[in-house]
Amino acid sequence: MRVGVVQFCPLFGGVGRNIAKAVSLVRQAEKADLWVLPELFATGYQFCDRGEVLALSEDTSGPTIDTMVRKAAELGCWFCGGFPERSGRRVYNSAFLVGPDGLEAVYRKVHLFGREKELFMPGDLGFAVHTVAGVRVGMMICFDWLFPESARTLMLGGAQVLLHPSNLVLPHCPDAMKTRALENRVFTVTANRTGSESRVPGETLTYIGQSVIWTPRGEALLRLGVEEERAAAVEVDVRLAAEKRVTPYNDLVKDRRCEFYRSE
């Protein structure tokens, strides 16, 4: 499978412009089977209040997913990206997985970060695994990286590649995802955004870029710069994700001692 990241600076509220920008970057890059876009890539991230969230949110039949399905069919690929998902009066910080034949799945962010707790409902769909072009993939969003259970749950569900739309402002995630890849022996694909937003008085968010793809062996196949706006893809050999042996004596799944792991 060829998998890629799309990194750019969305304009807040500029849904049509942001989608066009992302697709334009994809067109300029070498082809890939699956592209990962940033968290809330079409709307921007820093909402002032819940009213703005509601105004820019969409259900799964809305224009963002509809457009991305059409672009997937046109380009012969899959897309995973973030959007504010409206369900009744509830809005979730969600990610979609779409292909040429339509919407495959939605993931709702389980671990909300900062002011997201005032704007979104916590995700209620759990961590599911889906098949794309014969490859098992799972979705997580941004701050989910800080909770090892997110990646571990997806790996135990059979995921070979973790898709990770992000709007990262903390410094550690790009390197921490190497650990998530190593401790689960999976590929991780983190797509971050660039730029900054200062829409809330007294709060400036500066995004750190550095979108990165890690192998199950902890090798960075691709890493973009802090301010780089680009789509880039690499080939991943998913057979590496099937090998869970650490030594001839150790298997990271079979050696788990679940009876000693405390569960809250």
C-alpha cells in the first residue's frame, strides 16, 4: 500500500477553499492508495464558541464527505480526515474514512483536548478496525496519542496501519508516535497542520507540522517540516505489522499478562 499525509494551513471557516487546497496538494504529489488529512482540516480548529461549532458542523451526508467521496472516485484513492460531525444537537470531533464507493466509517474522538470539552461531545463509537485495499486500518485523532490504550486497542483489533488526523500544538507527539508504532508493531500515519490561530482572546495556538509516518520497527519513512505545506506518500510493507515477535522467545501479544494489568 502507498499511504500519504497532507499537511497545510487551513483558513478558519473556509470549507470550500480548504478542501480545494488539500485536493490540489494531493494532485501535485505521487499517487497513493490512502491519504490522511489533518484534524478538522476543512473548517479550521479554534472555534470561539459552540454556536460556531454548530454552524460549521455537518452530518455524514454533508458537503465535506460528499465532496471527498467524489474526489476519491476521481483520483482512485481513499481519504481519512477530520470534520465536526453533527448528530442532532450533538457535535463530535470526528474523522471519516471514504473511498471511491462512499463512506466506509466514522470515528469520534475519544480523548478531547483542552477547550474541546466545552465544544464537543466525547466520542462514543470506540476504536474500530476497517479494511482498505486489503489492509486493516484504524483511526485515532490528535490527543488520542497520549493514551497508549488507543493504539493498543486498535492493534489488538487487527489494525496494521493507524490513521491519525491531528492539529498538534504540544511538542512531543511526532516522536511519541514512534513509541506507539514500536510497542504495537504497526505503521502510524500522523497528518498535522501548520500555521497558527488567535481567534479566542488570550489564546494563540501554534501548530507544529512535522507530519510523520513510522514503521513497526521505529523507522521514519517520511517526515515533513514545521511549516511545510505538501502532500507526500510512501510505500508501506504491511507484512511487517504481522510480525509481533520481539525476540525468538518474546511475542508482544502472547506475552501480555492481562491478569496483572489494572483496569479502572
